Amino acid sequence: MRFLRTRWSVGLALLVLLGAPGAWLLAKTSGKDDPTLVAKVKRGPFAVTINTAGELRARKFVEITAPANAQQAEAYQMKIASIVPEGTVVKVGDVVAELDRSTLASKLQEVSLALTKAQAVYEQATLDSTLNLSKAREDIRTMELGLEEKKLAKEQAIYEAPTIKRQAEIDYEKATRALAQAKSDYTTKTEQAKAKMREVGADLDRQKNRLAVVQQVMGGFTIRAPAPGMVIYIKDWNGKKLTTGSQVNAWNPAVATLPDLTQMESITYVNEIDVRKIAVGQPVAITLDADPSKNLPGVVAQVANVGEQRPNSDSKVFEVHVTLTRSDTTLRPGMTTGNAIETFRVKDALHVPIEAVSNENGIAYVFRRDGASVVKQQVAVGAMNDDAIIVQQGLKEGDRVLLTPPLDKDKIALVKLPGLANKKPTVGGDTAARVKLQAPLPGAKKD
């Protein structure tokens, strides 16, 4: 009995010391496979997907905006004084938001004073023009009478001495010329008066228009719904939603939107490493964080050509639009989505777990179980996803491969594939359990 207890104690100690390698040895000698150590080569559908998080948005929507001509009223920044809660269903003409009018109160007073001054200047110019032209007309009438007197004096001087006669002729000519000059000056003064009136009239009209614009913009600070729908807040440049207290500028006057909930899309961002695999038309499986049991079909509709730096992101990302191909009345803008973008698919392929494939000097290989022994087998591999990799040559369905190298891996000779021994390796990487393999080009798909 003591001898048996000693043998069990030694066996237990060896098992603890050997750990996982010891378990693999026991499995090797017993002929039973541990699923954590050995996997079978499987045949079946194989897909490569890129998983990203996104946000639902309506493809079509009506914007609710501040007054479009706010810039003409010099209202460049406007503060939202109040806005209805997000998700409120409104009808045409319902009040959605109120903007702070204090930004235009001083401008309204300034324009009103300018208009009053322009009106005074216009009235003064009218009086001046009337007075000056009236005086000029009276002067012309006086000169006409003077000319008539000179004419009579000239006619009477024909019986006088030659010097007196000549003096009368000179006086008459002077009066004639003065009258002609006065009439010419009157025409000039009339044109000057008209020009002055046009000038002050234009300034008066400008001030009237400024006042009308300011009053119109101020009236538009009560923002009403242009169409029926559900109010959804829009986001500022920093990703924060516009709400009470937020600023709206004249160049981007949108306050909220009324989305068309029958046409939705998921906006997601793909890192610069994976974006070259994304192409328009690829299928997408969409899930909702709010309802994980719901799966919606989609398709890639647009891929940005230029990357951007998103907040809390260390690398550049590219915006991708995924259109939902099936409508759902429960969807709401802003819902968080999971997007599984399928970049490659084959209906039938041999594949093994990624952990089973190692790479050394550009040669991919696996450790294959052959009865109680282990073979280091070279393989030709293809596309890979997060869990598995396609094996094109070197294995057959049902083969058993090790997920971790055996202890005596360096003593096992490599069995090379015929025709691949002298070929330049196509799979790069160092000696690692996980093979780095470039995925197919965007749009590549095999049925």
C-alpha cells in the first residue's frame, strides 16, 4: 500500500511540474485530443470581416435653421435661449427653439438712430435744394427785368451823343450775358440738387433696409418647424450636441434636424490600415447596442478618400457610410451600432485556427498529429480573419493540428510541399504563432 501511494504521489507531482506540456504529452500517448491543444482542419464557408462601431443617422433630413440672412444683420454668433427636448414630434409651424435677442437689441437701436439721422439729412437737403433753387429763380426774374430796362435805355440813347449811346449798348450786353449765365447756373444748381437728393435718398433707403433686415432677423429668432417630424439635435465640430446655451454661427445656422426615419445609415470610422480593404457595395451585418438580438442588413455606400484625426484616436481614420437595406420603425438617429463589414468570402475552404500556423523565415507551417507522432508540415495559406486562416495546400479535412508547438519542436524536421521549396515566400513575418497576412484587395470576392 505504501508503494502504491508513493507512485501516485510521484505521478501527481510530475503532472503539476509539467503543466500544459505534460497534459499534451498525456493526450499524445493516450490518443485523445484536448480541444484546447489540438484542433481539426475544417471545411466550409469562410469570411473576412472588419468590425467597427458606428452611429445611426438619417440619410435624408430637413434642417431647422436660424435666420439665413443673420449675417446681413451682423449677427454672427447667436445663443440658443431655449429648445424643445430632443425626440419631440412637431408639426409644421410649431416653435422649436428661441434664440437670445439681446445680441440684436443694441444693433436694432443703432440702426434706428442711423435711420432717424438719415431722415433728418434727407429733409434738410430737400429744404436746402428748395431754398437755393427758389432764390436762383428769383434772381433770374430780377435780371430779366434789369435786361428790359437796359434795352429801353439803349433804344433811347440813339438820339444821344455817341459816348452815351455806346455806354447804353455796353450795359445792355452785360445784362444779356449776366442773364444767360444765371440761367446756366440755375440748370447746374438743379442738377446739383438732384444729385444731393439721390445721395441722401440712397443713404436713407440703405438705413431703411438695414432696419427691415434687423427686424426680420429678430423676428426669425423664434424658430419654427419647416416640416413635420421628430426633432433631433445636431452636433457641433467637437461632437457635442447643440442645446440650450449653445452658440450658432451665421455660416452654419442649423439648430436641429427633422430626419426621414425610413432611410437610415450607419456612420462609422475605419482605421487607415483596414480602409484599403473596404469598397462600395460590400455587405454589412449591423447590430444595435440597444437591442443586441436585432440584426439588420446593410451595404457600404461611401468611403472617404481623406482621413481625419478623431477625438481620443491615436491614428487616422476614414469615414464610411453604411446604408441599411431594410427599414425598421424602431430605429432612431444616434443609436450605437456594430458594423461587421464583409470584405472577403468563399463558400468552401479548408481553414484552421490562426494559433495553429507558425512562420519561420517566410515559411508557414503547422504541427500535424499523425497517430501518436507529430509532423512539422509546411502549408500554403490564404486569407485570414480574426479567428482562422485558409489552408490552400498541405492539409486535408479532418487532419489534427496542434495549437501550441510541442516541447521538442526544434528536433522535428520540416516536411516541405512539392513545388514550394524554391518559391519566394508570400507570407511575411517573424517566428511567431500568429501569421501576419495581407487581406484581399477591396472588392475581391469569390463565390
